[in-house]
Amino acid sequence: MNKFDSHICYMFSFKTVFNIVVWVKQLAFDDTLRFNTEQIKYNLDGCIKQIKNMIHAYDKIKYDKEKKFVFDITKIPSVVPKQDAEYIYKDLSKVIQHVCNNAHMKVKITNRKKPYIVNAVRKSIFESGYAEIYNTFVYFDSPQLENYKNHIDILFGAYNIPCSIIVASRMQEVKIPKELANDPTILKILILYVTPSKLFKGKSFIILNGTTSKNNKVIYSDLVDYYEQNFDAIQYDELIKEAEKLERKLKKVYKKLYTLNHFRNSLLSKPFSTIDKAMYEKILISIEHFLLSKNTYLNDNVEALEIAIEWIKSEGIYFKNVPFTLHDVALTIQHFRNKIVN
């Protein structure tokens, strides 16, 4: 190849790359192919092959985008395909999660959360390019679809599927006509933002938990995968986290108590002050023996509060009818530790 041919190839490849960049930008794709001088000069065929492969790949992406956003009323499937329902859920789940989280943070009055969620989700859906089909009811084969409008908060089209979103604080508030509930051609997405529930009798539906941002999951569906959520367990986890937060604060308070100059002299007048002397002596013996049962309990790095919890689990059961507190046990353990170490 002479210098002239090389120059022509270089200019041709530069023009090709430039056209690809423009094409990619116009279609709003994110990736841009880049080739350095060595690749273009010594592997032009490989560069062109890579460009062609990328074009074919993006043709498929473009086709999928058109299928996703362009609503053709003549091609509504007789049943909502599970794969398409999965795509729609995955595409919307982050939006719904974000909106519900903001609603709970910004809107304190429960009955005002629904309009906030509806407006924010609707805005996001149509800004994303989903089809607006409210004005095309007249073309639907189903004459009852016009009557569904009053029972649907958001209606849009995706993959040629009429999709409806219904927002409610709890399942009891969802008033869906039986015809709509059992219509397999319409995807029904229910967002419950106060009390999650999976009670629903119908077809082609997805029920989402919108109570918190972290738990925005599929509660129940006949189209996409879901798992049984134990909402008592969710509440339990939240309470445990709150207890752990309080425990960390309590440890800081105890550390300040332990460093007081008069801690050792004044401590025994406070713990177990509500029980009789005989029971008090039994508890003191039990705590002292428990403290000496492991060398690690005498280590300052181990919190007295943690040892107190262990004592209550193993020994406290023998004193379950005695009116004492975790505070009593923790302070007594620290007193004994100070006494033994010193």
C-alpha cells in the first residue's frame, strides 16, 4: 500500500467513525467506538468488522426500544407476556422505590401521599417515553375499558401492553371492577404505600410494597417472580436496629459513669435497691462467679453491658421473678471489675 492509498483509507475510516458517532448520538446511545492510528493503519478490516457488529447490535437495541415505547393498538397480545411484564417491572421499580421513599420523607399526612406518588410516577413514566394511551380508548376492542378510567391512577402503553398503575394505602382501598381485575390483556401494577398485603383475585397483576424504599419488592404476582414477605419480621428488624442504636448510646453513658471519681463508693447503694437483702446477696454471688468464669470478662475492651446481657441470658432465668434491670446488672459488673482489677 502506497502513501496515497494509506491516506485514502485513513480518511475513509475517519469519515466512517465520524458517521457512527453522529448516528449513535442521534439515537441517544451511550457507547462510542474509538480506534487509534495503529488499529486503523494495520487492522482496518478488523475495525470495520467491529463497526458492523456494533451496528447490528444497536439495530436490535433500537428495535427493542421501539417495541417498548411505541404502542400499536392493533397488536395488543391476548395475554400479558411474562417476559415483558418482567421488563416493565424492572424498568419501573427504581422509579417507584425512589418516589415512595420521598413521599414518606416529605409528606407526613397519609392521605396526601397518594397524589404525590401518582403525580411523581406519572411524570417519570411519560418523561421516559412510555406511550400515553388515555386518548386512544375509543380504538380499543374492549368497550368496558373506558369505564376503567375512574379506577386507574396511571395508564400507559409498553410492549403494546396497556399498563395500569393503582396506588392505595392498603388493599382494602383498591376498588377494581371484576372485569378489569380478570382482564388478562391489561397489566395491573398495585402500589401499597402503608399496609402491604397480597390479597388479590385476578389476572395479569403485580402488587408492590411501597411502604419503604428498601422493601419496594413484589409482594404478589401471577406474572413475575416474588417472595413471601414476612412483614412482622420486617418490623422486628427495624425494632432490633433501633435497639442497637439505643444500646450504642447507653454504652457511651456507662463509659462516662465508670470514669467518675466516686463511682466505686456510691455504686452499691443504687443497683437492686428494690429487692430484699437475701435475694440481693444471691444475685451478687451469681454475678461475681459469672464474671470470674472467663478471663475475657475482666478485659477492659469487653463492655460491662455485653457481659450483663450474657449473664441475663444464662443466669437471669433463675431470677426471672425478681424486679431488677439490665442497668442494675451492668453497673454491678463494672463495680466488681474495678474491685478485682484494682
